[in-house]
Amino acid sequence: MTDEKKLLADLKRKKCSALEKAIDIYTPYISVIIYNIIGGAMTKEDVEEAVSDTFVSLWRTAEALDAEKGGLRAYLAAMARNCARKKLREAVSAEPISESVTSLYGTPEDELEKNEDKRALVSLIRELGETDGEIFLRRYWYGEKVSKISAATGINQSTVKTKLRRGRIKLREILMKKEARQ
């Protein structure tokens, strides 16, 4: 059993040590995700609160996690994005919304279409494979630098750049094939 699967199993059994280990391992990763979403709009304390909220949610929902649907890291990333967005919504809901602001974000239908596009894109990225997909998401979804991706994954910087280039080519080919079928 891999360390992540063991950690997930321990979280499901509500072992406090597992939560502490998850916090130690994933706090930097979660912090980057949340900061990339709300960092410029909110204070450092708000970012820290969103990170804490992510781990509280993990603790509350650990029994429902399915290791077959994705790893703990992916689940935490999604949870962190949701916590950050919730934090932004809470901050925005405290202020009256002008008509010009709502026109910037579009209609609910526009948002639904964007979400469908995002899901389709993530699905395509997953076709690249676990390592290549992670590199691609880190670079283009979370905006991490190649040097940071290299350090986090243990892959040489030039290899990371090559994987990104090949991933772009492969995604382009997949999209062109799907477009040709339509």
C-alpha cells in the first residue's frame, strides 16, 4: 500500500496522527492553490483560514473519500479550490454588487458553460497520464514555475519543459481529432 493510500485509510479511521501528517505534507501545496485564487484579493490571514478550512473539510468528509476516484492530493486540491472560492464569495456577498460587476462575470448559463469546459479540459489532461497531467496542471492551472514543479516532482527542469511541450502537442492532436468528428 502506498503512503498516500495508507494515509487515506488512517484518515477514514479518524486517526488524529493521520490528519497531522496530512497537514505537514500538504500545507505548502494547499497554500499555493489557495493563494493563486485569493492571494491578491484577500489578506494573508484569509489565505491561512482557507487552508485550515480545507483540512477541517478533509477531516469531516474523510470516510466518503474513494481512493479509486483519485488520490488524496487531487481531492485536497479540489477541496482547496472550493474553500478559496467560498471565501471569495463570502467577501463579495458582504458588499453590494453593482450592475457593472455582474456583467463582467456573465449569466449563470455562461458560468455553467465555463464549468463544463473546465471539466472537459481536466478530463483531457488526465489522458496525459498521472505524472504528465500533474506537471501540466501545476504549470497551467496553478501557474507554478518550472523550477518549482521540478523541485516538487523530482524531475529535471529540462524534462519538465519537454513534458509540457509534448503535452501541448498531444492535447492539440486530441482536440483536433474531436473537432474533426463533430
